Amino acid sequence: MFRGFRHSLLPLLVLFSGLAVAHDDDPKVLSTRPAKPGKGYRNGMVSDPCANSGNMNMGGGGFASDGITLLSWVPLADFGGNTQNGSDCWGYIAPSGREYAIFCHWDATAFVEVTDPGNPLIVADIDGPNSLWRDAKVFGQYCYVVTEEGANGVQVIDMGNIDAGVVTNLGTFGSGNDSTHNVAIDTDSGYLYRCGGNGLGLRIHDLNASPTNPPEVATWNTRYVHDAQIVTYTSGPYAGRQVAFCSTGFNGGWASPGLDVLDVTNKNNIFVMDNFLYPGAVYSHQGWLSPDRQYYFHGDELDEGTNGVPSTTYVIDVSNLNNTFLAGSFSNGSPAITHNLYTDGDLIFEANYRSGLRVFDTSSSMTSPTEVAWFDTYPDNDGVDYNGLWSCWPYFPSGTIIGSDRESGLFVWRLDNIELTFSFPSGVPTEINPAGDSMAVVISETDPGDYLPGTALLHVDSGAGFASFSMTDLGNGNFLAPFPATACGSTVDFYISADGVSGTTYASPEDAPLTIYSALSTQGIMTFAEDDMETSAGWTVGLPGDDAVTGIWTQVDPNGTAAQPEDDHTSAPGTRCWVTGQGAAGGSDGENDVDSGLTSLMTPAYDLSSLVSPTISYWRWYSNSEGPAPNLDVFEVDISSDDGASWTSVEVVGPGGVEADGGWFQHTFSVADFVLPTSTVRLRFRASDEGSGSIVEAAVDDLSIEDLDCDDCSVSSYCLTAPNSSGGGALIAHSGSTSVAANDLVLETIGAVGGQFGLFYYGPNQIQVPFGDGFRCVGAGGLGLFRLNPPGMIDPFGDLSRALDLTQPPASAGPGMISAGEEWNFQFWYRDPGGPGGTGFNFSDGLSVNFCP
């Protein structure tokens, strides 16, 4: 317990009366950053991406969080005008029950309906003086706005017709010095308190006399007041008394900062009940009472930066208003600066600049509460500076919480348990079948009934904007997400969403559609050409401009030195590669390295004109780190699409770095990133030793050209597997090819139950129907289901394989005949007497096979 300091106020008042007023050198002015770019976010649009319209865009934030759901984000740009920064926020509940956020920014006060928190609507933006500081409070149907630059006093805004979209500026009131830092209202007594402004304390106006032009009835200027909370006690020893809890100090708050507790019941006789100077105080900023009014949670805006303490909230015991004391303090360990806080029930909501919204639970301790949730609106860092979240307001009856951010604008949140989470039993695909594909999804509920049936959607963008597809509900949280047909070679972006019964839409990725999954539309990757460089056929040594006298490219089994490889890159039995000169075995490092110029090596011409998206990879060795003048030269790789008439740089290795110090390194690139794939594509490799001599060696091996496979000869898994008595689930796989002519496809199952019989079968359709302990994934489609007899015994490891002989029934003739160009679906059925479902049998997942000639 810390009692703090007390002293006579009059000498200090005289001492500081001539010094600077508040904010003349406020660090917030110096820390101002540009508005955060971003499309904003509306949770209500996540499940309907095609509904994007109006001046608020969908997207996501990329904001880290824990225990807080982002419902919407309205960036500064959406408020129009000269919106340079955000400041304060407050809330208003209309008589109809509709909820409105009041968002203060540089040149106006915005009114945003958040009744549907996932789809906010800007109702009005009421202009005011340009100011970094703009604060608002509400009494009845009126909003009162003040600024440090408020030359005309307190702005009054009528919200009485806000449900009809009408918000009216009624003008201003005030007298004398009309600059005001903040405004506070005791809504029980009906008095408005202007806080600060040119070093002043409190100026009190009676809203009961006139809510639109209230007269000034009292002042208190013994100390500067930065912010205040004024309440009317209705019970206990202070019943009937109006008490102001003021964040105060001399000299605009910079000297002797602390908490003043004032009795303001009699406006003609305001007196100090207590003045508490807490330890380590630098600038007394703002605080709020606990709901039972036994504690006051207080923030100092400058102690983090000045004293080097982490984000600190001071807990002041105010149960005895004449004898307040420090009961404790707490921190979450972040270095960020504390700014504005509010209490609601057992929770404390803190807007702590760069660490964003922080929520603490006092249910187990009022003096040492636990952080239970957070949302970081300033992802860059939690540094000691004045960017990020300015304020928050947690009092909407719906549970909606709002926050105002200096650079990012208005945030709308909900503090609740996450209702739904997503998982992908077969993983998130990176390749999808151009003819159409599917993805297994599991939606898990935090509590039974959290999922709103019929809302599970797959959203797909293959180049023409997002389209949404309903997922098939397979029961027990299992879903099948259907991909439509897409152009082979195209990039397919996608995400999934589902609604909770609360109305919140959940997505995966969590902040979709800003973050999305991407897959390539292809049957797979095929190798177009390979060259292990065991022969030199088609390669060209020496091109115009070459002038090296030694180290000319040669195709050999290399003799290693400190600079040149001893072995090629190709696995045995390969031995040869291209190197720059071959010295004698055991010779010196520089016996035949590149000297006095340039040497070039050129590949054969490759016809890539018919490929969809060719990539080229090669392994290279380069060393220039030996000799008297190391790390001065480079190794260049170029590409040509006109048979060597012109060249485009692919990469330059060196002069320094780990890849210029010997060793085999692979480089892969997309041809289209550099040149048009034509019928005469070549590469050239150039090594040189220019200027001061050094030891330069280079080598090349194992060149490969690959392309997307767009022939419909793919094999892909689909459907779900279910747990069996072995603990996991059985999967169906394959080896060999899908060529009818080759007839070498082998079906395999893994993870089944050892010692039991099983059977492969196939059919024309894909389904997913609960059956036995698992799912039947193959449908008859009017043709039938075809067994690959006889059944086989699963080995002790849970594996069984069977060759599919296309020359034997049922695949050779009749309705089960398999021909080139057809798609058939395969599955494995097996016995499982001890299975978890008690039916005695189970299934693997499904395997879709497209057969080729």
C-alpha cells in the first residue's frame, strides 16, 4: 500500500502559473503518422463477397488478436475530407435501441450506425475545427464535442432524428477561453464539465437549464484538469454527493501530476476531498472507477517513456474519498503507452496506443487483474510512441465494443468465445483439378449448436472475382467444399466461411478475404526436358565477346580443388558436368581457372511454345573467394527467346555471399517472368575474371524444364476417412500411371486393420454417405459398383495393394469397362470387428482417377 504525497497547493500554483499550457510540446504532434492504407473490413460481407458496394470496402486487417472478434474496420479514408488522424470515440443508443458509434477525427465528428456491427454505415460527418484532439460525450439526444482548437466553444450536435439519417449541428456555446481538452458529463446530475484548455481546470455548465446552450455555473482552476469522471453517489456514506475524479497537475499537467477528488455538489463551494500524488507520476492522464466505486484505475501517459516501465495501470483505493491510497498496479509487460480505459462489470478495457485494445479481468483480483483478451491495431510493434489505439467504448447493450485509432480509423469488435473453428483433414490444397475438385473441411463448434446450419460456403476467385458455393454437410461437423472447373494454369484464390448463431461470420483464413488461400489449377507437374550433362550434345562453348585465356568451359568428370567441385551434382552413376577448365588431378587451385576475361556456355534451343507455364531449374557452382583479389567478379545467367540474338538477365551470382564461395546451389525460375516462351529458348552461363586476377571457377549440372500438366490424366483424393480400431483411418493411394496402354496402375491402402479382409471397388460417381463406421465415397451412377475380386488379407501394418488389370473383368468389358478419357472413382472396403462404430466394417477415403491413352 502506498499513501502518496500531500502538500499545500498554493505555493505550487504560484510557482507554475506562468509556464506553458498543455500540449504546446505534446509528443503526439511529433509522432503523427500517415493514415493506414487498407480496404477496411466488414464481417457481414465475408459470406457474400459479391455484395461489395458503397464507400466501405470489404477486406481484412491482418491484425493479431486473442479472444476478440473483429466485426468491422472503417479506415480513415472512408470518412472523406481531410481525415488525417483519429482521436476519441463514444457511443449513443437511440430510443429505438439502434446503436451508433461516435468517431472523432481531424476535421469532423462522424456518426456510424453499428446496430449490425458487421456492416457499419456512416450516417453523418459533422465538420468542426481542425484538431489533433477532439473529444465527445453524450447527454440525452445531444452529442457535445470539444477540441484544443475550439475557438467557438463546445459544439452541440442533435441526434434526435439519427434513425432517419439526420444529424444536425446546432452550433456552439462557451465563454472566455473556449479551447477545451476534454469534456465529461455526469448524466445523473445533468452537469457538463469542460476539462483543460490553455492550462485551465474545470468549467461547469448546467444542461438541465438548457441542453443546447447551457449556462456556465462554476469553475475550478486550482490545478489543470486533463480528464475527469464525475458521478453522483446514490448510496453509502456519500449518497447524494456529486464527486469529480480528476487527472490533474500544475503547468498544464506537467508538474506535480496526480489525482484530485473534488466535491462538486455545491457549485458555489467546490472543495478538494483529497489530492493523491502516486509514485512515479509523470503525466496524469485518465482513469475510471470500478463499478462499485471502491477503486479508481488510473493511467499515466508518460511514465512508460520517461521511467522505462511497461504498460502500467495504477489501482487507487477510493473507498474513503478523504484518504485515497495506492492499492496496487498491474501490467501485461508490453512497452506500449497506456492512454484511455473504461470499466464494465469485472472487465477493464484499455486503449494502449501501439498495443491496441487490452482487456483485463478483475474477478479474481481488483489490484492485480489478469489480461484475458487483446486486439492489436498497430501490428508494426508495441513501441513507446503515440500511434495506434486512442480510445475505446464498451457499453453498447449488444456487447459491441468500438475503438478509435489514430492511423487506422474506427474498429468494431465483440468480446466473446470463438464459436467456430476450421480444420482440413487432407490439408489445404496447393493444386486443384482444372475439371473441378473438392476439399474436406471440418467445422468445430465451441458449444453444441454454435454453427448456423446452411451457412458453410466456399468462396473461389479464379480471375473474375469471387463466387460462392455451398459446402455439402456430411454430418458431425464434416463438410465437402466443391471447387468449380477452372482454367488450367490459372491461380485460384479461395477461402471458406460459416456463421455462428450469434450472427458472426467466421472464416479461414481468419481475416479473409484480405488473407486468402491460393492453389494452382493443374493436374500436376510434368517434366518436359532433363539434361544431366553426362554428354555435351547440343551445347555450345564460346560465344562472341569471349576472351578468357584459361578456364574455358568443358564437360568432364571434374578434378576438385579448393575452388572447383570434385564431384558433379548428379547422383551415381552420373559423374560429369560442365566446369570452367579442368586441371590435372592434384593440381593447384589456379592451374586452369578462368583468367583474363570471359568464357560462355550456351544450352541447346528448347521449344517451349506449346507449354502452359514452363519453369527451368539448374544446379550451379561458383567460387571467386580464393586468390589475391577475391570477391570482385560475378557469374551471370541469361535467357534468350530468339535463339541467342538477344539476352535477358536471369540472375547474377556474386561478387560476395555464401553462393560465391563454392558449393552446389539450385536456381528455379518461371520462363514467362523474363521472356515469352518460344520455340527457340536458350540459356547462357558466363564466368569471368576481369581486372585484378583471382581464382574463379564455375560449374553447371542437372538442368530441368517442367510444366503444368493440363492433360486430364490426374489422380486425386476426395471424401473423408473415418477412425478405425487401429486408431487412425485408412487411405487409398496408387502407384504406376493412369495410361490405359501401359496398364500399370496399382491401388494401395494404408492404415487399415491388420489381419482383416478387404476389397477394392470402383464406380462412376463421387458421393459421401455415412455407411458402416465410415463413408461410402463411390456412387453407382446408373452403371453399378464394380468389385476387384478376390478380397485380400491386410498385412500386419495395415497395408494391402492390388494391380488394376484393364485386360480382365470388370475393367475390360461391360458397364465397368475402363477406357481412355474416362474418370472412375475407387475406394477400399475392409472388415473392422472392433471398430468404434460397432458395425464391423469401414472404408478408406476415395481416389478419383482420370485415365489417359
